[in-house]
Amino acid sequence: MEFPLLVDRLTLTLFAGLLVWAAWSDLREYIIPNRICLAIAALYPAHVIASGSPEMVPGALAAAAATFTAGFALFAFRIAGGGDVKLMTAVALWAGPAQIVSFLFMTALAGGLLAAFLAVRAWRHEAEANPDGTLGLRLYAIRGTRVPYGAAIALGGLYIAAGVPAV
């Protein structure tokens, strides 16, 4: 195996491992450590060098900047968490303009499925805890459900990692 290909496969494997770590951390503690997002971003130059495609850097930086700008607005309105925005920005760097739409679609799909699962679980829990409860109480239980969206972002990132072509 050629050395650049080996380095590229290693960076993609580390990228995937960091995504799994981010998902696990968010599912367990609702926290995505900064070191994970920094490591994902720091691995990107090694991927670029190994792939021999420095021309993809400006587009990747633009995709990451646009993602951060949109994420910052969501954070300002308390729609998204800061860790989610940082993770999404770091993964958008890897997606670049060629795969940003696929990444966002897969992340939204995974996030929607996760949110639906958690909403059903909250509904059932409220129904068991208060069998005579009103519809309003059950809807309030759903409204208060926290969604560890880092897991959905990680799934979108894993989709990108799996789709990155070999050097």
C-alpha cells in the first residue's frame, strides 16, 4: 500500500473514531468535548496532504464558515447547543462543498429519527407516570425532551467518511 493512501485511510479511520466518541459523549452526558471538535479539524490537513488535493481547501473552508455562521444563529436563538455547532462546523470542513448537502441531509434525517424516538419515549413515560394525564401534559413532556443532536451529526459525518473516495 502506498504511503499517502495509508495516511489517508488512517486519517479517515481516526475521523470516524472521533465521531463515534462525540456521539457517545453526547448521548451519555449531553456534552461534546472541545478536544473532539479540535481533533477533527486538526486531522483535516493530513487528509488534504495525503489526498494530494490542496485545491479542495478553499471550498472546505467556505463550507465550514457557512455552517458555523448558520449554527451560530441557531445557538443565539437557543435552538442548537454550542458543542453541536462546533462539531457540525468541523465535520463540514471534511464534507466540503461537494458533500455538504449530503452531510446536512443525513444529519437532519438522523436527527429527525432520533427526536421522534425520544418524543415517543417521553410520551410513553408520561402516560405510564400519569395514566389520567391530559394531552397537554403529554405534549409538555415531549417539549421538554432534550435531543443529543451530536449523535445525528456524527452519523452524518460517518456517511461522509464512508463516501470519501480513495486517493
